[in-house]
Amino acid sequence: MKLVGVGIGPGDSQLMTYKAVLMINEAKYVFVPESKGKSLAYEIAKPYLIDKEVIFLETPMGQDNKERYKDYAKKIFEMTGDDISVFLTLGDSSVYSTFTYISKEFKKLGGEVEFIPGITSFSAAASVLNIPLIEKGEKMIVCDSLDGVNLINIDTVVILKTVEKEKLIERLEKEGFYYYYVKRCTQFGEEIISDKEKILDDRDYLSLIVAKRSEEDWFTL
Ligand SMILES: C[S@@+](CC[C@H](N)C(=O)[O-])C[C@H]1O[C@@H](n2cnc3c(N)ncnc32)[C@H](O)[C@@H]1O
């Protein structure tokens, strides 16, 4: 019994890896997170799910679902039996992913887990911004909060789950960073926003901030 967390990339179905598709083909069941009856993961992977048995698991975005994950791990464990199932995750399966919680619970039940990587949201953001994220000798931090983070030697900051935007932006400005807010990278509704007020007004969960020390890095925009 094995559960494979498959990273399906940031949104464009063409950015799914060949291995992700092979793994889906091999699986008995495809478990897919959904929120209020909608599943972006399903929409992304849809071209590769023909004739597959798909099971939707309600996992509201931006909420603490830890208790649900225990139940889901048990359900997946019982349904999978001696076979292999996959669990689809946006971006990479090891980065702030629902799968990381479910995999831990699945292991506790005695199951085997595997992570298949995917293209992260921030790699996609770099491509949308048309900039290098990090170059030789530089340092980058990927985080979901700047609390307790020392930015003194950091060249690039990537912030996912940009909930406390006001606080984040204030800190970035204070420390001399230039930043962009990118939402829905490689998806319908993709947008790059640089205006501070517009960034603060936006409430889209599928958004991130890329900040760099040097203004020159944005030359291609
Ligand atoms: C639960 S984390 C998943 C991260 C994902 N595993 C990855 O590798 O990028 C969800 C956060 O990822 C970011 N995110 C995921 N997909 C995105 C996209 N297409 N565009 C912008 N941000 C995205 C947002 O910051 C969102 O709040």
C-alpha cells in the first residue's frame, strides 16, 4: 500500500511533468483536494485523468484542516489496499502541501509514501515576471511569514500565503526590497501587481510575493 504525492505544477496543465502523468496512469485511485465543490487541482490534471477513478476530498483553502487529514489518510489507506494511489497537490508536493500532513498520517497507519516533485508556484512566478530568482553567490528565502526572519544577507524573498500583506510589505520596504505580487501564475486570471494599494486590496489565496534587493532585476518587466 503506497500513497504517492504528485506535484502537478502551478496551473498550466502543460507544466505537469511526464513522471506525474505516468504516476497518475499507474494509480488505482486519484485523490484530489477540493474546496467548496471546486477543485483547481482537478482542472489542472483533467487532461490526464481520462478513465481514472477520482475521489474528491474537501480541504478548504487557507484553513486548518489537520483533523480532516487524519480521517482522509485512514480513508485512503483502506481504499488503496495493496495498490498504489496518488494524491494531487498544486506546485511541488513537498512545499507547503496538504500532502505533507496526509503522508505523515498515512505512514502512522503503516503505509508507504513517495513524493513526486512538481514545478513550484514561485518558479512559475519567476517565469511570469521574466526574471532570474537567484544567481550565483546570492541567498534566497522561501517563507509564509517574515516573523523572526533576519533578512540582512538575503537577496531574494519569496512569500507564499500572503495573508498579512500590510505587515509583510512594510517590512520589505523598511529593509530596502523591491517587490511584486503575482497571482494565479500560469492560470486563468494571472496578474502581476506592483501598486501597493492594489496589492493590499487583493484577497486571492493563490498569490505570492517576490521581492529582490536590486531594482535592476526587474529590467525585463
Ligand atoms: C498550500 S500552498 C501550496 C504551494 C505549492 N505546493 C507550491 O509548490 O508552490 C498555497 C500557496 O501557494 C501559492 N500558490 C500556489 N499556486 C500559485 C499560483 N499559481 N500563483 C500564485 N501563487 C500560488 C500561494 O501563495 C498559495 O497561498
